Amino acid sequence: MLKEEFLQELLKDLYEKETLQLYDYTANKYSTNNEVFLNTKSWTDHLIKEKLAKFSDNDHTLLHITNFGRYWMLNGGYASFLQDGHNSKELHKKKNDPKVINIHKEKEDLLEA
């Protein structure tokens, strides 16, 4: 199973239940000898990094969906996030880039002239 498929299913189940015991969920849904179970922590950390989910306990076993994760589930899930999410982050970075701000200011000055 691919990482993206696992994360799509995890986010979908997390959206339905709001909170999951990560390792119990993975052990029940997949075999414990499976590649998915071995990569559970590293793959889930990707959801945490992207702020689609967060850990609710100190042991990092209780997973909770964030509002950002709910938003993406309503807009197509993890696959849509991969298609659209990274582009919006790049646009946000470009919007705050000083070079881009100077270009917009120059265009405004030219329009006023």
C-alpha cells in the first residue's frame, strides 16, 4: 500500500470518528506484519507536519483531526490536499516575497502615472 492511500484512509476514518488510537487502528485494519504497520508513525507524522491532524496525548498515540483536516476532507480528502494544498502554500510564500511586493508597487505607480 502506498503512503498516500494510507493517509487518505486514515484521514477519512479520523474525520468520521474525530479521534483514533493510532496503533490500535492500524493493527485492527491492517496486519501487524505489514509494511503499513511498520511505517505508521513516520507516515502519520506527515499528517501532523501538514497540520491535518495532531496528537492529543503526550505518548503520541491518540490522533485528533484539526479544522484544517476537516476542511480538506470536505474538499476531497488527502488527494485534493496534495493537488491543491501545496500550490496555495507556494502562492502564499510568493505573495509575501519582497520582490513580488516591489513589482506590484511599481505596477501601481505606472498605472497612476
